[in-house]
Amino acid sequence: GVTAVELQPVHEFVHDAHLVERGLRNYWGYNSIGFFAPHHEYSHRHQQGQGGQGQQVQDFKQMVKTLHEAGIEVILDVVYNHTAEGNHLGPTLSFKGIDNAAYYRLMGDDRQYYMDYTGTGNTLNMQNPFVLQLVMDSLRYWVTEMHVDGFRFDLASALARSLHEVDRLSAFFDLVQQDPVVGRLKLIAEPWDVGEGGYQVGNFPPQWAEWNGRYRDCVREVWAGGDEGIGEFAYRITGSSDLYEAASRRPHSSINFVTAHDGFTLRDLVSYHEKRNEANGEDNRDGESHNRGWNCGAEGPTDDPEVNALRSRQQRNLLTTLLLSQGVPMLLGGDEMGRTQQGNNNAYCQDDELSWYDWDAADTGLLAFTRRLTGLRRAHPTFHRRQFFQGRNVRGAETDLAWFTTAGDEMHDDDWADPQRKQVAVFLGGDNIETGQRGEQISDDDFLWLVNAGHDPVTFSIPIRFGERRWEVALDTAADVVEPVEPGGAPASTVDHDVELPAHAQMLLRSARPEPVPPGAPT
């Protein structure tokens, strides 16, 4: 079910001096200096001691070709907001020596110092036409020569600052959107930087998608038992229409994610409350302290079978929420197999076993469950609609979306406002979802999604309006064994009127919609 890979920075970078002094390396690559070259250390021939002749260019092209042959697009994480030259104490490697005042944002009252909206010491000056040309030439190079399919812009708010404020109509966006090469690609913003007013989720132009930080925070809070209400959760899993619809954007504007390279892995999110970053050599001061996670009753590794069972279920819950939500799901590599960083939530400098994939320790059950999820999403257009839900009958079809309490009653204002409510049932109608590219009507099965994020088991009653229908279990996060989905596999279990759902669990029920009768066919 994977359709694209988003690579962390591949531009040529240098290892930070302060890391080298501590015997560490820049494992993530967010320290670019050469925007037209793949990083030489990533060449497999460099790894074999055969580098030095630019082979990384051919290696990168071959990688892209191989992924394309597998039907997988390549999206690059690009860092045009700062360079490896750092602040006034950093090295002079390139741009500082060519034209320091042109390439960097300098402090107006003392121009030996740099304006730092990135937390890395400097900020590239997007007000300068030659800097803009550098960025656009680089983007076009990676499209026309390397054949990548899109870009994720690191700290994109820093690129849109005119003077101090973030300007969604800045010259940078104008250049990107009108460009005949770059403007047709997938463009994804990390919609924040570290400066004042830098958090801009929902405010980027219509052609852009965004890493939806509000989705990440809400989903984490809900499943960790935090204060986030079910109303906010409802907006996030239905594509965040409150953020994007008013600006004529669509659900695919929301790149949904629960974890990313920056922060806990999925397994660590359910295993640690406190970060464990001592290996970084900064006395555990680096990294986010407010992670919105829950260790399920024990901090770090434990032999308690109940805690470990709950952690497994919580991973399945978070993955299920991600893959069933409207928008574009982004999965952190390794989360599908339970990768851990031993509680380090800022492993940018850990080029060792802490960050590497331990294939022998893969959680095969979680991997099978993730495959089940991606296959389910791919097979059913209900979960990847091109338009937002209407919550009413559309084109003569049954309602596309409805919300119910555990008793089977429709949710009302008092229900949405209840901060203690951690349960909801969501009806997703599959009748006439949308019109296809050839004018055909696309329909799907109907689904009833039962969510219990509370600490106690609950009973869900099937709403009376759906009581006569046959509902089969399509997914159950409380089940430790993944049901087979191949043709000829075990038949799915069915439910009647009541469903017992344990604490911290979800169930997806499916009701097959009858095939339409062709005109003139006997009835």
C-alpha cells in the first residue's frame, strides 16, 4: 500500500563540528551546503571504499528508477531555510565568502550577527533574487536530472518571511507555483519555524499540502488519555476541514502523521513518558519534553505481560487511526515493525544501533497488522475521498457521514462538549462517494468505525437505522492475531446489535452495499 517514500535530506552536507568533537555524526543530514549534489556518503560505492568520482549521482538516479519501477514515488526533504555555515561563530564554507549580506538574513542593528528563525544559527535570505534563483535552479535540477516527484520543505515558514511576518503571498510561493517544472509536483510544507508567529498550519497556499501538526498532537492526546476532546478528534480524522476547506483546499492538503523522524518512534511513544537523550551529549536538554505519549504503566522496557499487551494494542490503535483518516497518511519508517530508539526522541546524531533498523527484532505481528491496514485503505475509496464529507444526503445518496454515541443515538452539542467523552461511533457511507475521471459514479461499502479511547470497556449499540443490516468485523485492534485477508481465508465474524469493546480499542465494521441493478435487468 505504500505509494511514495519521503527521504530525509540527501543534499551534500557537513558534519557539525560540535558533534565531531564528541565522536558523533549528523545522521539526519539537516546541515546542507551543496544544493545540487547527493551526499557522497550515501553512495553504496563510497561505503565500499570506491567513492570519490561522483558515483553518488548515478547511484541516486538508479535508486529513483528502481523505486519508480515498483510504483513508488520519491519525495525529497529539502532544507533551503539555512546552511551548514551556522552563525557568526560558524565556518566560512561557501555563501559567507561569496556574499554574506546577500545570502543570509542579518541583524539590522549589528550586521555581524544572523537572524535565526531556524534554530541552527542562520536563515537564508529569500528576499534576495539570486537566493531565490539558487533555490529554484536546485529544485528544477532534482526534477529534470534526478526525476524526483516532489519536495517536503523543512521549516517552510522561514522561507515565507518577508520582513518578520510569515507571508503566504511571498515571492518564494509565487515562483514555485508559476514554475512549469516545479509547480506541477507534490509540494509539502513543514508549516512552522522557531520564530515568532511561525506556526502556520492551515495557512499555506492551495497548491500545497502540509504536515498537519494539529493532527499529530490531537491523535496522541486522545489515545494517551489527555484532555483533547472528541470534537477535535472528529475534525482530524475527517481531513481537517476546519483548517483547509474555507481556502478551497481538499483533504489531500493534510499530511496526517503520528510520528516522524523528529520525536519518539511509535513504539517509544507508548513505552516512555520521559525522553532518554543522554547519548547525545547534551545532558538530556535537547529534544521535545512534552511528547503527548503514555508509557502504559511502566517506563521503558518491562516484563509485565499486561503492560506489553496494552502497548501493542496502543500501537495498533494509533496506526488504525492514521490509516483510516481522510487525508494522506505518512508512516515513519520502522513503526510498522516496532522499531525503538530506547527513548531517544532526538536521534539526529546517532549513526549507530540506536537509530539503525534491527530487522531481527521486527514485530512480525505488528507488521502483519499494518499490511492489513494499508490493504484495507487501498481497497476502499471510502478512506481516501477527494472531497470533504457533507454530513448529509448528496446526489440522492444516503448520508456520507454520521456520528453516534455508544447507545446508538446521534451525537448532539452536549455530547460533543463533554470533556470526559472518549468514545464515538462513526458511520462512513459508501453510496456515490464521488465522480470518477470518466464520469462514472464511485461507490463503496458502508463502514461503522467504533472508537473507545477510554480506560474502561464499553458496549456500543448499533444505531437503530442500521440494525437490520449485516455487519462484519473488518478490523479489531483488541485482537492479538491478525485475521487472514487473502481469498479463501477465514470468514469474517459478524455482529448484531451490541458490540463489547474493551478499553483502548477500536473496531471497524463493514456492511457490503448491494450491486446496482443494470437498467432493464429482470428483478
